[in-house]
Amino acid sequence: MSLARLIQMGASGVSEEEDDIYADWTHPDIANGVINTTYFASPHGTLTSDFRWSYDGTKLFIAADNTDVHRHTASTAYDITSVSSTVDNEKTFTETIASIFFKSDGTKVYTAENTTTDIIRQYSLSTAWDISTATSDSKSYSSLQSTATRDFFIRYDGLKLYTMGNTTDKVFQHTLSTAWDISTASYDSVQLDLATEGSQTSPSALWFAPTGEYVWVHGSGTDDIRQYSMTTAWDISTASYDSIDYDNANLPGPVSLQFNNDGSKLYFGRSLNDRIWEVAV
């Protein structure tokens, strides 16, 4: 690995493990995205709230039925058309789940609840990516700043957390003093006001580039996905709207978004018809 790449990794908060995952990352061109007309229809009814790919693209996790997370297998990595409708693994949690997020090695999962309390809870998986082995770490974080928390993102080194609420129209930044220990999080007093910067309202999903230079946000008020760039990597207060969007007739009401590990595909879920779409970008 080159010295220049090591310096870039250190500046962006990417560990060597995550650098291996995102070694082929190129910046996606969402403005010219082409949607795949074949989608994955979630078999879990109208309560699908979120989805996440494993970082090798072979497992798709769907949060549904309020408290359940189901795992499906893709026969071809990151190919939405190859995902089996059969559940091969699942877990019922005690909380109503709005969003889920995995540590990059699949040994931890975090859930956000937005019913009576905005809170993120932490679980350990004794077998990586086997959601049925998840047990509570008895650790949580409730100073999210966001209300009606809809989505959150943890930086790839486990030291930064970003939260977003459906009613606050802002992205809030937090620091974890111990990597991947959610109970050590504290608010940085730093935020991105989406209503002011980009005129986005009722945000429902966000995802960061592995370099920390870009964040993409879906807003239910605008029914599109918008790109923001940060002049300082991972500092959300330096983010500005790039006037670059992805718009599609299927976008009203998505519940989550994610890119694959090389930036060539964007995925978004839609709660109105419980479908997950794949877009070549």
C-alpha cells in the first residue's frame, strides 16, 4: 500500500480493513443513474422500515414487522435480482426499529428506535453477519438531537456517528471516544441544516462516501436523493449542496439508501410498495 494512500486513509477515518472493502471505490454519478427495472420485492409486508447489505454484498438484511430483522442471500454479490426471497436467518428485537447499521466486519449491529424514545442500541453477533446470534451489549445512546429519528450512520472506524430525524430536517454529528462503543458517544454541537442547505425537508435516509467527502440524503419533501460535499472530510458543518440529484418516479417514500462497495450501484427501498431498487451510477 502506498504512503499516499495511507495518508488519505488516516485523514478520512478509514482503517486498513475498511480500505480493503472500499479499495475500488469511485465517486458515483447519481445525476445520470439508470434504474434496473427488476427490483427485489420484500416478502415482509407493508412494514418494511430499512435494509442493509453486508459489505461483501452477499447478504441483504431487511428490518420489518416493527421488531424483526430478516436475512436474505444474494447468489451474485450486490445483484438485487439474485436475492432469494427465502429468509435464511432472522432475529426479533424488543424495540420498534426505524433503522439498522452494521460494523464493517459483521460482529456488531446497531438499531435506532423512534417511537417513544429516540435511542440507538448496540448488539454483538457471536457469528459475523448471523443476525440470529445478536445479543444485547446493554449499551445505548439517547442524546441523538434528532427527533423522530429516521436514519443514522457510523463512520468506518467507529469513531463518528451521524443522526437524522424526520421532523428536525438536520443531520447531527457525534463522536465516540471508544470505537464502536455507542455508549461513549457525545454530540459535537455540529450539524447540517438540510432545509437551509439544499431546501430538503422530512429527510428519511442518508449514506456517506468512505472518504467522508460526500453525503447523500433523501428527503420526503422533495422526493429525491441529493448530494452534499464537505470541504473537511467527515465534518458535517462544512457540507454544502452540490446541486446534484437523483430523481425517479419510484422515489416517493423510500425508507433507506446504500451504495455498493465500489460506488457503481445505488440502492433505495420504498415503504409504499416494499421494494428495493438498484440504480447503476
